[in-house]
Amino acid sequence: MDKPSNTDRIYEPDPNEAQLTVRAVITGCLLGSVVAAMNIFVGLKIGWTLGGSLIAAILGYSFWFLSPFRRLSVLETNIAQTAGSACGSMASTSGFVAAIPALGMMGVTLEYTELMLWSCAVGFLGVFYAVPLRNQMVVLEKLRFPTGTATASTIQSMHSDGEEAVRQAKVLVQFGLLSAGFALAGYFVPQLKYPFTIGLFPEFQTIALLSLWGFKLHLSPVFFGVGGLVGMRVGGSMMLSAFIAWFILGPWVQRVGYAPGEVTEFENGVRGWLLWPGVALMVMDAFCNLALSWKSILRTFTGGAESASQTGMEDRSQQIPALWWIGGLIAGAALAAFVSNRFFDIPVWMTLVAVAMSWVLSMIAVRSTGETDINPTGGMGKVTQLSFGAIAPGDPTTNLMAAGITSAGASQAADMMQDLKTGRMIGASPRKQFIAQCLGILAGIPIATAVYTFFRSSYEIGVDEENAPAPAAMAWKAMSELLAQGLDALPEGSLVAVVFAGTLGVALPLLRRWVPSSKKELVPSGLAAGIAFIVPAYYSITIFLGCLMFARWRKKSPDQYSALVFAVASGLVAGEALMSIPNAVLQMLEVPKLTG
């Protein structure tokens, strides 16, 4: 039998060290609200969201370090990041970057109170799923959970060198302000965002033609920051795929008559045609990566049930009572069943099937996150979509929302376990972290719901290619329509491209698994390549330019890069993302621009 130990502990707290304090929770929730708003904007643009743990830890600690009051303790900082990450994750957990906008594209619009109820129904399920898994995966097996480990190390180093933490926070805020200022200026002078476009140089026909197909310079701090966060493999994959999609395949499809409409139209244009091979690439990449994790999946269900009651050297009084998570799970399942039946006419038994599938698939997602730092929520959702394609054939709404339950559980369970890993490494109380996680979710639900509702009223999600192309939602919608309508859902001439893209989606993860470690970064990302088929080409171009800029910085000043890359990239993303809300207000009020 495995023997639990505290060999993964990097900090031993004082017996009376402050932990679950009001100021720590409020700090985390406030910063998490910022992350939630940021993630709505980023998620509707590029299809994925960013974690809030490090942002909440760095900014939360730095604020109190600079204030005239006592600085946050190590354990208080952990509570702040726990609440912050839970709050910030509600953008994805509630389905506001995938399932909900996909539902809206299919003509089903939920009001604010309905979205709140839905978020409450699915927002806590993953937390309850995670609790019984903690002992096996965190205490006994000591899975790495890279983000949780990095957060614990960051918290410890900040308390060892508070000035370095303040330096990171200042850089994050400075670049955030620069990014926000540029975004505001871009509202009043749109040409700042698109230099060298048709309007500035009408005499250059080549530039005009390239701009028509999306090959133009788009100055966006968000995309430059994303380039710094995702790295060259993802950025290069998007650039290569955008060239193939929008420079080679798209013009050919239009020329032969498969997509005779405007380039950006979904109905009969190139954008609607390219959507399908892009979705096939994303879906098959997700499935293949999930299949390649079969050892992790097997260990999930055979990894030591006999040790489930072990808690090592931990104080049993600080463990999370079984009544809490079992009672919460029952209440959450009941609310999910009520909301699904009331709003979507989904039979109760189907919702309970979705909840049961969500629990099983969350176990897989948690182990995958612990071993690789990759949470395969896309794969989890697609498994449910396929299952409900058989359970409820021809019903795309049931298909979408059942997958939304699964995705929510997987997303929140993995987020919770990252935080519990951080807490384990610094000697935090799991019970107090559980409370902070729940409080963070409660704070995040109204914030994420309000921001999504506002964006929905400001932009036409899935149609507005500049502000909300919603690639993840497009993929979910396409999958549900394909399962409901069969091959009739595919546009003319796209089946061969779909088969080829799907085959490539399987081949790339296999190739990455087989090549030597030194060559793995050279294998393109199927997910990133698929997204480049769905979003305009200038998204991929700008993200790739961001990758190049950060790579140049790393080569020139490796120590400075290592210390500040997260702060700079996060600041660039947060500034423009948050300024998008005031900019949307200016647009709704029809505040005139300074230039046309």
C-alpha cells in the first residue's frame, strides 16, 4: 500500500497563521471578477480561456504588501488565489465561450436570470466531483499538477522576496494600462488597429486583395499577449494553418463554386465552408489526445481505492466532510435536472445520465491535468455529444446542454484540484480551500453572467468576426448539427476536406507521441490549427507575431524574460480585454469616432 507523506511540502505554516480571512476572500473574488470578464472577451475571440491563479496571487499579495496594513500570509495568499481562480473560471464553467453562445446561434436565447440559474446548476458540480479524488491524486500519488505547483512556488518566493512580487505586479499593471489605452484610442481612431489596409492604400491592389482574405496587420495587445502565453508551437500552428485555409484552400473553394458568396459569410461563403474541416481537425485532435491518455484513464479507476481513507500526516479535522460534497452533489444534480427540464425540455433521466457521465469524465480530466497540465474539456464535451447523439437523436439542444454539463464538471474539477495541489504544498486546510472555492464561484456567477449578457447585446456572436467569432461555440454548434442532420449538414464539396482534416487530427497527436522529446515542439497543434480555419487570418498572424516578439526577448534577455514574461503577457491581455467593456458602451451610445 502507498504510504502518504509530506515530501511534497515546500512550506510549513505556523499553527496560528491566518488563512480563511475576509480580506483574502474579497481580494480573490475581486481579482477573479476581473479574470472572469477578461475570459469572456478572450474566449469569444480565440476559443480558450486563461487561468486566474497566478494573477490573483501576484496582484493580491502585492496590493497588501504595498498597503499600510499587514501583508497577506502565505495561507491567506493561497485563499486569495483559490477564490480568484474559481471566480475567473466561471466564464468557461458556465459555458459562456462554448455551449451557451452555440445555443444562441441556434435561436435559443436565455435571459439573465435563466443564465444565473444554469450557472448555479453546473458551477459547483466539478468542485463536488474533485473532493473525493484529492486524497488519491494529490496526497498519495502526488501528481504534479504543473499550474498548481507553479502557483505554490510563486507564493513561497513572493513571501521570500516581496519586492520581486511587487515588481511583477507593477509590470502587469503598467502593460495592462498601456494595452487599455491603446484599445481606447483604437475606438476613436480605428486605423490604429489596422495599418496598411484598403482604406489607407487603395492604389495597392495586392494589399487590397490580401486584406479581403484576412491577411492584414491587426495591432491587438490581446493577441500579442496570447502569443507570449501559448508559445511558438501554438502560434506557428495557427500561422501555417491560416495560410493553408485562407490563402490556398479558401480562394480555390470560391473559384470552383463551392462557396460563391462573400468570403466572411457562413451561409454560402468561404468562412462557412472552412468551418467544417476546422471543426473536424479540432474534434479528432481532442479525441486522439484523450485516447492516448488511456494509461491515465485506467489509473483513474484502478489507482488505489483501498487507500481512499488515507490522509497521511494531515489534520483530519481540516478534511472536507463527506456530507458537504455528497449533499452538494445531490443538490447540484437536482438543480441541473430542474433547470434542464424547465428551460430546454430535457427529461430528468437524461440530465442525470449527463451528471453521471460528467463525474466519470471529470475523473479523467483531473488525472490528465495532474499529469500533463492539459484539461481535455473539449474531448469531454465531444464524448457527451456523441453519446447523446444516440440517446436523443435529432435533438441538438439536448446534445449541446448535456455536453455543457460535462464540460462544466471537467473544467471546475480540474481547477479545484490545481488549487488543492497548491494548498497541499504549503500546508493549507483543504476544508478552508473548499469554502473559498465555493465563495469564488458564488462571486463569479453574477459577474460572468452579466459580462456575457452585455457582450451578447453588444456584438453578434459568431458573426462579428472582429469582436466575437466564437470558434469554440462554432465547433460545438457544428457538432450538434452534424449529429442531428447527418452529412446533409456539410456544405457542397467539403466532405473530402473534413475526412482529410479529421485524419490529420488523429495523426498529429500520434506523431507528437512518437517523435523524440527534442522534436515534440516541432509537431503542430491540431487544436490551434483547427481554430485558425474558423477565425479570420489576422488573428493567427498577430498571435504568431506575438510569439516572435516574446521569443526574441527570451533570446536577448533570458533572466528578465523568465522573471517577467507572465506579467507582461497577462497585462497585455487583461488591458484590452477589460477596455472592451467601456468600448462596447461607447459603441452602444453611438459616441462618434475621430476618424472614419
